[in-house]
Amino acid sequence: MRRALPIFVVLVALLVAIAVVNPYFLEPPAFLAFVKRAAPLVILAAGQYFVIVSGEFDLSVGSLVTAEVVIAARLIDGSADVTWPVLALLIVLGPLVGLVNGIVSTVLRVPSFITTLAMLLILSGAVFLWTGGAPRGALSPEFREIGRGSLGPVPWSVLVLAVVAAAAVFTMRARFGHTLIAAGDNDRAAALSGVRVARVRTAAFMISGLSAAVAAVLLGGFAGVSAQVGQGLEFQAITAVVLGGVVLGGGRGSVVAAMAGAFTLEALFTLLNLYGVSGALEPAVQGVIIIAAVALGAVSLPRRNRGRPVLEGSS
């Protein structure tokens, strides 16, 4: 938990800075609106955490979000009668894409970076072919209510985020979480200890796909239908995870810190917007964060590993 402390300090500092510029920000309606806006990215970051801490990458979540929103609009086409069956289909489709990513990466031994990059291209191409660049159909009011509506003063997005966060924390504290971290830290040692590394990593990809499906439902309701609704979200999720102190390469990091990293990234973009800084700088900011986080990890990891015995035959 000590490793996670810096990200919470940064998050609080950013929230205070936003409140100085906009005092209304700390009032419940405005703060809940901020959490509602951040919820899809926080959910994606939680799913991305499972993959990264296992020692893999998932670059397909942004295109999966776009594909799910486009599919939902096309199938629902404004009809309330098919809203819930389509929602169920989306929830199944997300883990199914994750299953394919996991099998290709673990069974066929294609590096996950290549596997999920290929899945990104496949989904993006399929969406463009199906829509011609202009999504058809419309989401029903019942579907959009999940992303933009509320239960009393609390938005549905915030409630969904709370459930996802609790589930993520519970999962990482359970046996599965320990085996996932073990697989990311040293897959050979984990396998010798009885961990089914391929199965654990495939499950992590499925969780990431599920998180993308949930984020797609929220974004579809909040932002509507667009062929670019998920564009760049995969990089934002990875940035949020590394900002939360999770080590690229796996084995170290907290899911709570990863979600705090997503809130921090959203708070940073909000502050930049309040100061009139162009949104075109957001990718540059993400790039700087990733480089800094990886460099910091490269410097600190050798210090933690110093003095560890090296297993015979390991590389």
C-alpha cells in the first residue's frame, strides 16, 4: 500500500487545484459529475490492471468499446423491446474477445502486444466495413439511461463503478489475485508451484474484455453513438495503470492504485481544460507519463531485486 501512496497524494493535489479554479467543483452535484465522467476510464483501467499485472498487454479495449456501441445501436435501433437482450449480448461479447486474445497469446504464444494490436485492427476494420464510417441505428432511452441517468442524486455510472471497484478488490484479495501476481512476477516459478499460468492469464484477458463491455454501455449512454467513441481509450487505460505505480511486465501493483491513476488522469485533463490548455496535448501528456513511469520502474526494480537468489537455468 506504501507504493500506492504517491498517486493518492497527486490525486488530492489535483482535486484541490481544480477546486481553487472552480470552487463549485467540490459540491456534491459537480463532484459526482466528475466521477460519472471518469467512470468508464476507471473501469477500463481496472480491467487493464489484471492483464498488465499478469505480465501481458491489452491494446484492443478501445476498439472493443467502439464495436460494442456500434453493434448496440444497430441491433437496438431505438427499440426498447430488445434493449436488455442486446445488453446481455454485449456483456458476453466482451469476455469472448478477451478469451480469443488469451488463447492466442498463451496457447499459440503470440506476444500479447501483437495479439491485441491485431485484434484492435480487426475490430476497427469490421466496424468501418459494417458502418461505412457512419454508425447506423440508435440507442434506446432505456439503454442511454444507464450511462446518463441517476438513482436519486447518484448517477447510475457511479453505482456501476462502485460495484466494479468492489469486485476488483475482492478478486485481487482472493486466491485468483495471488496466482495472477505470481504469474506476472515469475511465470516459470509460478508454473512449478502449480499455477496454471495460461489459464490465469486468459482469465485476465476475459476480465479486461468484460470491463470494456461495461465501459461501452456507460459511454454509449453518456456520449451516444460514434465510430470514434473508444478511440485512444486503450492508451489512456495503460497510462492510468502505470500512473498508479503498476509495473509494466507484471508482478507488482495495486488495483486500487490503478483506479486512482485513472481518476488522476481525468483530474489532470480537467485541470488543463480549466486553464484553457488544448485537448490536443492530452496524448503528449500520456506519452510523458508512460515514459516516466517505465523509467522509474527500470531504476527501482533492480534495487528491489538486488540480493535475490537467481534460479538455476533462469534468464
